[in-house]
Amino acid sequence: MSNTPIHSKTKILNATPEGIKIAVKTLSAGGVIGIPTETVYGLAGNALNDEAVAKIFFSKSRPSFDPLIVHVSSDLNSSKKLAKAEIIDLKQMTRLQIATCDKLITNFWPGPLTIIFPKHSNISDLVTSSLSTVGIRSPAHPVAQELLKQSGLPLAAPSANIFGRISPTKSEHVLSELGEHLDYCLEGGECSVGLESTICSINQSGEVSILRPGGVAADALERFLGHAFIGIDSSLGLPAIAGHVPMAPGLLESHYAPKKTMLRLPQNMTDISAEAISTLVADSFLKVQKVSVLSTYLLSATTHAKLFNLFREVDFHFLAEDENDSLTGAHILFSKLRELDANRATLILCELPTSSKGLWPAIRDRLTRASKQA
């Protein structure tokens, strides 16, 4: 409890039998709690209970047009079982869709993959923003699975942070963001993936599109699915008007953002000129005393020197050693953004990853939405 912020009323529940029992009782009574998953910490409530779902939206200050993902036990490991549990509507699916969904479930659940299904009428319309579909996933975290199995509930669980801000990967992040709203947060340690799930849509022919890149790499899906993998459908993201309902969470133009201004550089950091950076900062109309620079990999001495010549103080941060280490980049991304948001810098400059390997496309997606175009 020593890490609990002074303003927080939230109690940390250790994942003991007693702690799980309290969490189950709270959820069954229509309450909401913080829970660990392998991706990020979620703000969980009963997906069948309108009041609980409304509490999630209120606690996060989340707009009602942004749908939630529903988390289920690993026991529901087929489309047929999900339908029997009255979570999805199997009658709205083709045989090819069902076959592909079951292949994905068998190979990627439990894990960071969300699949879009036709929803059963039992699922609250608040969860799906009145869409006829719902995103379902089974988390790999053992604490989340124990909670799902003991409660017997499907849990709506978006990231446990104020809407649009940096996603939480530790329980202390949940308390700092939502400590005034929650009674409990289940402790599960630091999230192993550190990046939200990949969201997939399956068409009537059984072909798979990624709506949001995430913890399952696009190239892994392509290797597994072959010709049935269409790719990343970028046309569904970044709605220009808030009233446009996105088909999946995390598709709004501004998301995952620090409170400070973070500007993304227009080209690879190693090629950027001093003149371009000077223009970038001048155009931001900020009085810059100290700058934090977040790059994909360790920057060259030449680039360091350019930046030291431009700013009074500069500190440098990077996500991974090289292109083959996207897992590390994903794992530390949100914690790193929180660190930079809390330091003395008045501006953050970030480099967008250019690699298409592993989780770099997902990291690029998060940084793009968290930053502003220079």
C-alpha cells in the first residue's frame, strides 16, 4: 500500500483467494475494478450490466461512441461456446467466418488478439456503442483468467486510465489515474506485453483484416493465415468527426497521449537536419528549455551533437537496441511515455518507427496517435 497516492481511495488486492473473492463480489454487484492483463491494466465491469458499463465510461471520461472490448475465460475457446454462453450471435456468421475465427482462437487465445463477432442481445448496447458487433478476447494473464473463471462473467475492460491518456502497465499507474473512482485494483505485476491487443475483423469469406495493430504482430498473422490475411485496414481509423462511431477501440486520432506536447519528427531521426528541428520547435510556439527525445533505437553521436547545439538541455531515450527487438519496445513504450511526461522537459520529440517487423507497426500507431504532426 505504500505506493498508493495520497488522493487515492483504491485498495490494492493481492491475487490471493481472498483478494479474488472480493474482486468477484464487487463485479457481481455491478462494481468496477482495475485488473491486470498481459497487454495493459483494464477497468473491468460486467458486460451484461448496463449500470456497470456506464460506470466504466464515467470513470474514464470516455465518450459513449467508443466501443469496449469484452474479455472472456479461456474455457470459451470456440465460436460455438461463445454462442452458447450468449455472448455472440452465431446465426449471423458464415461457415467460413466461423472456421477462421476458431483457427484464430485455437492458435492465439489466450493472448493479445481481439476478434470482432456479431454480438448477442445479452451484451449491453453501451459496450458496443450500439454497433451490432462486439470485440472479444481471452487475456493470457493468470490473474485475469482466475477472475474470469470464478466470476463466470464476460468483462468489459478498456484500459484503466483517463480517456485519451497513456495506457497503464502497472497498478500504480491505475491508482494515479483513477484512484478517486475505484474501490479496488487487483495486483498482477507489470504487464508483459505492454501494448493493447491486435483487433481483427473476419469477412464472410473468412478473410482477416487488422483494424488496430497490437500485441499480435501482423507478420505473425500473415504467416499463420497465408492468403486469408488481407492486411491492416487503415481506412477504418482516424474518424474526422467524433460522432462517427469507430468499429473498434483505439481508432481515434488523438489517443495514448502524454499531457505535454509531443511532436513527431517528419522523417527518420538519423537524417534530420538541425535546420529542420529548429523550424519544428519554432512552429510549436513553445518556450523550450528542456527537450526529451524518444527514438526507436540509440541515436548516433552526430545526431546527439546536433540536438545539443539547439537546446539548453536534452535527454535521450530509446525503445530498443535494434529492429529485431520490437517486444522490448512495446513492453516499455507506455512506461517510457509516463516517465517523459513526468520529467522537467517542456517538449517531447519522438521518432516514428519505420520497420514493418514484429510489433513496430503497432508502436508506430500508438506514437502517431499520441503525438502531433510537426
